[in-house]
Amino acid sequence: MLKTSHLLLLFCLVGAGSALYKQWIPDTNYENKTNWDKDAVPCGSDTVQFPAQRKVSVFVETTHAVREMRLPLDGEFILNSGAGFFVVSGEEPGCGAGVTTKFKDSEGLQWFNPALWQAAATLDDLQHGNVLFSVHEESVPCEYDDVVFKARSSFRVDTSSSQSSIPVKSVSVLGKMFETGSEFSQYLSTRSGRLQFHGSSAVTVGKPACGDPSGCDCGNSVNHKRICGTVTCDSLTCKTPLSPVGHCCKVCGAIVTIKFSADFNLQTYRQRIHHLFLMLPKYKSIQLGMSKVAKPQRLMGIVPFGTTPEIQVVILDGEKGTQAENLAWDIVKDARSHGSNLGITEAEFQASSGGSSDQSGSNAGVIVGAVIGVLILISLVGTLVVLVRKGFVQMPSIDIGDLGRTLDHGYDNPMFDRPNMMPDIPALYGNETNSSISMSQTGVHFVNPVYDDNETDFNA
């Protein structure tokens, strides 16, 4: 737990031009009570037992009394000045009758477990617990980071990975910093080096610092599966959980995506965000991680076609509130107002509440859906044409000979057919039957026997 409110302003420096310090948390110190199965350092009446078949390098800071000690087949004690052991007979005052206390097995502690590392901008921050938040890939030492193992401490770490080597900028062990490959290789060949580092991959030092002002990619994506294999994700209750690049779990909060030009400087921008926003009391519970990532690009959100470098700002609210989205809005507004001076060409965010800086997101979704629908229709038509040409599908044929036959006009209607087909019904209209229908150049019309043209006089 961080003791002051300003220490809760955690912001990530991963991927910056200047390296971070990544410190290994576990140790194999004799005085660390968490290394013992009874959660207490053995006293003079206790029997101390180390796993017989395990290798271990134990740092001893002071002098300890024991009744009996059972050592492993392969191991070492690294004794601080004045440290050591002595055997007492009988019961030590205040220790009781004594028990058998076992040293915990440290064989399974993996380099690529993000929970076993903590990051800070300076060594002083590490000593004072002012650690930084980052996504899982970047919690593990990146290529440009300085790796720190505590000065008065020993450890055992499994460096197995999918690569033959794990490159870093430097490694500090027992207070000594190794910055050249040859020097560190010599240390790895010593007894302490072999007991502290084991696994299929070798840690190598001498990686040059990142020279890109916009930051450098961490380089741990190749071990993403191995890293995430050590992570257990929490259940989430937010509306639309987000998936930050390089993170193993979905999160509730907000992600700001920044596109930049050649004038962008990540270190300068990070300081700006810290002083403008993270120092505000309303954002005291915010966890913010900023880094340069290779963002996968997808055609219409579906078809992958490469990556593009972007700045990813992951914002989480430790109090499960809405401040993450509010801060995302503040960052986007600031980028849109001053982006030309900061080297920012575009900024947008997505929030787990469903909020977004893109006001036209729904319209864009409709357009994309329509385009996808048209493409699907075209593909179906193309598939049908290919199947027809290959003979897998046959179209219904039309018999041309049928076209020469007399067309069937249906049944004859005596009331509306041709005049010469009208039947003669004697005495129905007397002799006026045939004169009731008259044909002229303008068509066919019916004669009303009630009116006689000869009797109509419009001059009357």
C-alpha cells in the first residue's frame, strides 16, 4: 500500500527513450519470513530444513541460532558481514520447544511472471515504493530496461522462454551493475550465477538505450502467451470491457489512442499529462499506463493487414468510479486543442461504459455493415457463377421449340371479345341488335337506342 495520496498517481513510463528500472520482487533471504512454511523465521529451538533435491542460494544478513539444519544437495549461503549460524542445545528462551521449519521451494518462480516484478523511474523510487502501473507485457523487463535484484538479497529465477536469449540494458546483482555482455556472462558462470539464474534462455545485457523520442516497443510480444499463462484475470462488471494491447486481461476503464508525427516526444508528453491531470485531487485514485505499441490494423475491422505505431494510454480507476472516462475526455480534448504543438495528429478514446470520443461511431458502424453486406452478396454471386461454369450447379433450361406453339389466350369472354364473335340473341333487342355496336376510325363504341342522333337538335 502506498502511504500518501500523491503516490497513488501511478503512470507508466514503459517504452520511453530513458529506461525504466524493473526490480525482481521475490528473494531467497533467510530473514524473510514469507520464505518459511510457518511464516516465521526459525528460532534457536527449531530444526531448519531445506528441500533436499532443490538448488538454492540463500542470503543471510545476521547471526542465527538453530538446533539442527538439514541442507540441500546443492546450494549456498551468501553471508553478510558478521552473519552466520551457531547451534544451541536445549530450549532457547522465548522460542518454545521448537518445531521443524521448512524453507519454501523457489524453483517455479518465472522471469515472465508480471506479478513478480515492479517498475519505477528511478532507483530511489524503488526504495520508497513509488512503483508504476503497466500492462502485463511491459511489467516484465523490456529490452531497454535496467533489471535490479535487491542489493542485500539472493534469489532464484527461471529464465525459460521461446527465445534463446533475453536481452536487457543492464542487470544489478548484490549491488553490482553489469552493463557489458562479457562481464555478465562471467558472473553467470560462477556458482552463485548458476544457482540464481536457471532455465532454457540466457539473460544478456548491453542492449543500447532507446534512441527514438516517440518511444520504443517493449519487445515482449513474442512471449505474450508465456506471460499470460501466469496471469489470472478478475471477473468484470462493466458494460463493455476493453482489451489493451499487451495486456492479458480485459479491463474496466478507458483507453486513449494517440497517433503522432515525427515531432512527438513521449517523455515530454508524459510529463505534461502528469502535471496537467494526475496531480489533480479528483484523479488521485487513477492508474495510468502510457507506452508505444504496435497496433494491429484490420480492413473494415475484420481482415488483418499489418500494424501501425501508436501511443496507448490505459486508464484505470482504483475506486471503480467514472474518473477514468472523465480523464480520457480531458486528454483527448487537450490533444485536439494543442496537438499541432505536441506532434499529435489524432486522439480518440474508448471507455468500458460504452462511451467514446467518436460521435459518429454509430453511423460508421452502419456504413461498415452495409459495405460488408455488399461484399458478401458479390462473393455469393461470384461463387454461383464459378459453380455453374464448373458444372456443379445447372441452371433451368428453356425449350425454344415451345415458343413456336400457339399461345394459350385463356377462355373466350363473349361480352368483351371481337364484335363478330358476339352471339345473336333473337328478339332480345329486336332488329337493333347488330346496330348497337358501331366501329369507326377512332375505335369501337356502343350505340344507345334510347337516343336517336336524328332527333337530337342542338340548334333548337
